[in-house]
Amino acid sequence: MSVAIKHAYLQTQKYILNHDIMNCTADGVAGNHLYSGRALGLSEPWDIIQIHPDLKPLWNDIKDHYQRVKLSHSEDVIWDLHLKQLGSHINYHPSVFFFGPDECKYWGDQQWLDTVEYINSKNNFMELAHKLGVDVPQTLCFDSVEEIDESVIQGIVYPCYLKAAISVAGVGIYRCEDQPELIKAIGKFNAGVPVQIQEEIVTETFLNMQYRITGKDVVRLAASEQILDGFAHQGNRVPASHEPWESVDVMAHWLKDHGMKGIFAFDVAVVQTNRGLRFPAIECNPRFNGATYPTIVAQKLDIPEWSALVLSTDYRSLSEIDLSGIEFDIKTGKGVVIFNWGTILVGKIGFLLAGPTDDQKKLAVELRARL
């Protein structure tokens, strides 16, 4: 692991972590209110962490698990997610999943908020990419869905994607095989909603390129490869097959210069062409993302090869899950670490599988058998 990456998390800055996702996530997904617990693996003993009170009965079990796998974490827990805590602790900086208007209200960094809101728009992302010379898919941007008239529809190459300029967790994104599907998708948006029509990128390989702002520096945090089931994102793996940092470095530095803080990431495709590989950037996620949590856990435990998966279980308590013989062992560098534990209350749990690819596959099979 590089010195730069180690420096990204081995810092003595004290944080108050509130990684509740309820202010910026899709409605109606079971267990969304339980995601605050996954920030525990990011924390250090000198931090404060806010966790949903429903997770309190799981605390002793996750603490014991982290003690066995040698993962450091905060034990200074506030069992409440109110954002007023962000500005209530002297010398503690905020670590939040997404820095939006509610977070800014209690912390007060308007420049950070403005940058997040700007780049969170897929249309703004495309505009900036063209300005900075970042390779992106062919994309038509519209300030309002009503701007898509018959002449636009006739000129589209199919299949394509119709996307809301601002979307969460894939909501408001439609794959359209032909004109009738595009017209149907257009009808699903309310008047005045900004959208874009984007060419389909033909590839099976998509990367997650994470950066972290550390002081005045931009640190390349990790490149991971997305694990897909069709078009559905199932998890991530490291190392990635490619690490094209140069494809998005310029935008990462632009974001830093304009007030971005914390961790953010780019989705980048790997496309084979007649002239070699292309690495078009699809979008920027100006926030922590699903890959961040296992990434930091893996770096803290010096795990160079891993995959992360969210699996379903019939259990509703961590004490019911038997990890004997497969729990991570710091001496061998192999085994299972739980990174998203609170969602077990609705039958989902996030695991990091450490070790070479063959070991990861065996661990996944064994885990599924035990859940």
C-alpha cells in the first residue's frame, strides 16, 4: 500500500461520523434507515460516531467481531442521528455520507455544498467534462424533459439511456431499446425535470475510482471493479483490472480547488475500440459510496485483494451468524469481515471477502450456506 493511501486514513484528525442516508436516498427501500452502522469500520478510537438507536442491540456482537479481526473503531457512540451533533463538538470535523443542505445548516461550509450540488447534476458533469477534456459517452443534455421533441427522438441511436440529471440509487434511469421505449420513459418524468439521453456503453467492465481530500491534497484512494448481475450492481472487487487515474484526475483536482471535502468517486467504463482501450467517465458521485466502506476496512487491515458483497439472510441478529473458521485472520490475510451490519435487521448484510480470487469464491459459497 502506498504511503499516500496510508496517509489518507492514518490521520489524527478527529471526526464525528454521521452516515445516515435518509436525506439523500430513494424512498421505500427496506432498511435504508439502518445504514448509519456501516461507518463504524471507517472510524477510529478518537472519533465520535452517530448510529441509529435500532442498532443498539447489535452493538456487543459487532464490537466483538471487530475485536477478533483486529479492526479499530470508535466506541464513543451517540445513539441518535440528528445533524445538530455535527457542529456541537469542539475540534471534531464532520464525516457524512452526503453533504447536502441539511448538513450544511449545521456545519456551514457553503462552498462545499455548492460544489456537491453542481457536480451531483449529471448534466453539469457532462458540461465540466467537455471543458476539462475528460472522455465521456455521447450525451444530449436537456434543461427540461419537454425539450425532447420528435426531431431529437428520430436522431437517437438505440439502445440508449434516459437519465434524470439528478438521480439516487439508479432511480430515474431507463434503458430504451427503441423509440417506443424512449417515448414511454419520457412520459415517466414530471414537467420541468432536467434529463439527459446517453449512448449505451458496450462493456462488461465498470470501475469505481475513489478520491479523498486530505488537507490541501487530492489522494487516489482506490480503484475497484464493479461486480454486476446483468445491469444490477452487486458489489466491488480489488484489485481492478485497470486503474486509469489519468482519465479523471483533472476533474478530481477541479473539485478540490472548488471546495470539495471528504471522499468522492467516479464511475468509469472500460471500452475496447479499434484504437485500443477507452475509459469514458459516466458520472461523479460527490459523496461516500457503497465501495467506500469495504475499501477503508481493507486498507486499515492491509488487505490487498478482496471483494464486497451484500447477501440476504434469514437471521435477524449477528449472534446467529456462524463465522467460525471463515472469519478474517490478520495472520493469513484471508477471511470474512462484516462491514454493513445494521441491515441484518431486515435480512441483508454486507461482507468483505479477503484473499485471492479463489479464496473469495470459496468464502462466498460457504457464507451463503450459513446464511
